[in-house]
Amino acid sequence: MKNKKLIMPVIILLLTNSFLATSQVLKGEIIYTQQIVDNIIDSIYIKKKNKSISNVLGYINQTLNNYNNEFEFKLTFNQNESIYKMVNKLEKDDDKSYQIAVALSRGRDINYINLKTKEILVKERAYGKLFIVKSDLNHIKWKLHNETKKIDKYTCYKATTVKIVKNSKGTFRKTVIAWYAPKIPLNYGPKGYGNLPGLILELQEGKFKYHVTKLTLNPKKKITIQKPTKGKFVTLQEFDSLSNKLSKSFWDNK
């Protein structure tokens, strides 16, 4: 029975890899809209904090909910590389809640993937410095499922993985759910996720969900992918260690 459950994902993988060799999808642009599926900070946790901290945490939840379904991200790709970042809209420099929502949504990050080298680079500003965090696409260990659903006109298959988050409070496991379309033979997706036998049309990482709202394949205009180079290069492990240290120092002073 266990082997039978693996048959369908394996067949999909083999057929998709065969199709990739002859596919004419050479470049494109994809727009994803971000949705908040629930408060990112649990209300029970908020109630356990003192009044000043609970007010801040409650404000964070409300701020994100105010911009639910408003933030868009663009995935631009060619055969070997992709870049994923927030769509530039009218900046609201004087709007504090907008700036907080952008920061919590990682709207300043730039995610880069190179399929040949299996390299993932995330350009982000943290602790007053600019970093480029490097990891390996193969480190994302997907579990393929037989479960399907329709997204637009495409039949999508479910895949899951677990993102490990480490901070001063401990190590946490965050479930990531992806829905990929084998009929669109692209190994890309939002937020640096990919390496599945089809384009990820929907992704849920914790309380954040990203779904495709516009798909443009082989546009006439030239597609240029610029690999992030400005910032301090660190491994994911080095960045986690730094984050853990600074996070502990912050909360110890509260």
C-alpha cells in the first residue's frame, strides 16, 4: 500500500522531466498576491504578555490584516534563473502601519534561484545591515501527495515540507504547503521555493498564503535577471546564529 501511494508522484515527476526537455517555455513573469489566513501572533500568547508588549503584538496583527490581499510579488524567470520581489507601488513613507506591514511581509527581500547551481540567495536588510543569505535548493525536502485541486484551469498537486525556524525562544517547525501544476513545467515558485515538477501556483508558509493572479509566459519583452551582489554574504546557518544571538539580547532587556 505504501508503494502504491508513491506511484502517482513518481509518474508525474518522470513525465514532467521528459516534458521539460522539449518545453518551449523559455521566460516569463508571474504575479502572486499575498493573503493573511489568520493572525500571525496567537491571541492566547498575546494575553500572557504585559500590557505594553501585548498592545504592540495586537497592533502587529491588526496592521497586517489591514493590508490583506493588497501586496503583490513578481516572479521573473528564464530557463536557468529567477528573481522574486515585491511589486513596486506608490511608497507611503509617512505611513507607519504600511511600512510595518511591508517589513513583516518581507517586502524588501529579494529571492534569487539558480537552477543549474541549485543556489538560493535572499537579499535582506536586518539589524541595520544588508545581508545576502545563501542556501541550497536541494535542502528543501518535499513530500509529494496524491491530493489535487483546481487552480484556475490547472490541476495542481499538493507537496509539503517543513521550515525550521530558530530563535532565542527555541526551535520551531513551520509547515509549508505548495500546490504545483505539472502542465506548467517550471521549477519555480514564490519566496525562493521551487524544485518541484511544476510551477507552484499557490504556497502557504505559516499564516501567509501566496496565490497566482497573473501568468505571462514567453513575453515579447526582454527578461533580465540580476543576481544579488550587494551585501554581506552569509550562509543560512550563520544568519540563524546571528539572529538567535541578537533576538536573545533584545528580549533579555525587556
